[in-house]
Amino acid sequence: MIMGKKVNWIIEADIESFFDNIDHKWMMRCLEEKINDPSLKWLIYRMLKAGVVEEGKYKASKKGSPQGGIISPILANIYLHYVLDIWCVKAKLVRYADDFIIGAQHKHEAEQILNDLRLRLKKFGLKLNEDKTKIIEFGRFAEINRERKGDGKPETFSFLGITHYCTKVRDGRYQVKVKTSRKKMNHSLKEMNQWLKVVRNKMSIKQIWGILRSKVRGHYQYYGISGNFESINAYYHKTCKLTFKWMNRRSQKRSWNWEQYYKYLVAHPLPKPKLTYAIYNTW
């Protein structure tokens, strides 16, 4: 969208507590567009009205769809299909569940879209999280325009855990590049560190290694998109260091030195960084 179309501004939008604020009447109205079976509609309505138990007390559901509910993700996509997708047919929208960005050619267009979006969401019982919603200058002319105005480098934006930023290839042509967002990288490494700390004395090395392989492979399968090799490679090396740290704390006696650890990695390798999806062209 950014490389191939006239996009110079990005609307980073965030819906405040989306799942908690889905309007039940509008949800049923959306479902009625495709579903005629009254029994199925009744079951869905009952699920929406089922309520929740918090601290041992029942709380009725006047709105929203419980996160973790079996059909909540499907209902959310149906709701936003009618609230956003159809409404944004003339705008450059990219959406996954309740995360989305919108591209515009001119700033005044982006500002108008954002104002209209607020009204559109309000109609369906939703509103934007204003602290997390912003318009940024982003595109092939962003660097030139910002330099002229003295605004520094182009801003970046993150979408689904991937940070997008403007750069150039060696011959000077414009390029959009991606990397794992700092927040998601830190979170992934923190989770890995905590898991290794907990299991180091509860499992054998063989058991730990089997799960560790799955965890590392899972990281690549999400973040291993074209252009993001540097980030997943950094994750691999930092995970190796964390593993060395905690495996040496399995007992009072030091288990490995670095030479011994590298030999173990040769015999029992962790999955090497690998790009999984060609979502973005390398340009």
C-alpha cells in the first residue's frame, strides 16, 4: 500500500476496549445480514448476554463479547466488517481483528478521515483511544518534507508487533523496512527469561530443549517476515545467552563454560533464524 500507492500519511488508530463495548443490538443487526435461522441467532444472543463471574459474583452483560469466548473473534470480525471495512471502501485500510491502519495522500484527508471515523465508531457504541491514536507523516516524501520543516527523521509506526520505518536502498531509492517492535522484542525475551528461570530445576535438559525449540520456532513463524531477519537473528542470539545463563544455575556447581555450551549447541542445535513469510517485497 505504501510503496505502490499515493500514501504520505498513516492513521494509527486504536479502539478503546473494543471487545468490552460491542453493542449487542448492532451485533445482531450485522448477523441478520447473512443469517436467517432464528435458532442460531437466539443462541448467539444468549451467549452475548451470558454474563461473567468476577470474584465469585455474577455480572450481567449489557454490552461486549467476552475475550476468550469461543466465537468472540468471529463476531468481532463480523462487527468490524460492517463498521469499518465497508465504510472504508474508498480509503486505504489494512485491518487484522481490531487492529488497523489507514493510509492517505494528504494530511487534510487524513484529518478528515479520522474525524469521520470518530463519528462512525460512536454510532456503533465504540470510540478511539485518543492516547494511542495519531496521524504520522510516512511515505516516500516524508523524509524530504520533514527535513525542509526541520522536523527530523520520519516517524515510525508499529502494526501487529512489527515496526515500519522509512529508509533508502544503496542507489538512493525509497524503501520501507520492518523490524520487530522494541516492545514486543522485550516482552518475548522477558517471557523466555522467566520460563527458563522457572523450569531449570523442574525438567531435564532434554525436556527443556524440546520445549525451547518449539518456542524459538514459534517466534520465527510469527516474526519471520521478509525484511525482518536482523530482528529474529537478534532474538536467537539473546535466547542462546539466556539459556546459557539459566542452565548454569541448575545447581550449586557450574554446568558449562562457553566452549562446552557451543559444543552442546552443535550436537543439539536450536532452530536457526529463518524467514517464514514473504509478506513484504524486498524492493
